[in-house]
Amino acid sequence: MNDGLLRYLSLEWIDALSAEVADNPTLAELAGSHRIGITQVVTGGPEGDVIYHLQVGDGAATFGAGPAYPEDVRMEESWESATAVAQGTLNAQEAFIKGHIRLTGDQQKLIEAQPVFAELSRTFSVVGARTEYR
């Protein structure tokens, strides 16, 4: 790490995002009316394949290493696609349409959780300011 930066998808990065998600009162509020478990798989990164999850429900939102349980949705993508989306050089919706992100599971549940993702995006930006993509 350089200058206190977190390497994207490293365990330190996952831990930092986990802390931000846990401390976000808006996500906790949204978790009172939404329930979803999402597993993200990123392949071919500098540390190998990385699996992390977002679990929302019962008034709590958690983010961490490993798969979601229960898992409603799984997204798989390459390191190149993940970093491009994270840095804003590839639109996530375009990545889905072009097949750069493979989605399996309950797509309706994913659509219904859009308010969660809007808030999660703001949370990602906090950690993103301290993230390096190499």
C-alpha cells in the first residue's frame, strides 16, 4: 500500500468497506424493509479470485469476505471489468448488457433492492477515495 491507500478487493479494503456499511444508519434503515444476499465473485485479480458479499435484512446490513448466506443473487466478473466499473470507466448497466458481469439468481429481488444499492454506492465512494486499483 502507498500513502495509506487500500488496494481494491484486498482484505483491508473489504474490512474498510465492512466498517462503513456497519456504521451507515441509512443502510440499517433500508435493511428493515429489504432483504437480499448478494455474492460477488471477481476472477483473475492480483490476489487471485476474490469472493465477498452484501447481506441485508432484519434491520442490519453487513459486508464481508466470502459468499452470502442465504445467497439470492451471484455476480461474477473479471478483475478488468470490476476495476473499470469501480473507477467509473465502465457503466455497470452496460457491463451487464454486454455480458461482462454474469448474473444468476433472483433478478426481481435485485431490482427491488435498488434503494439499497443507491446508498451502498455512496458508501463505496467513501472507501473509494482511499483505494488504489493495481
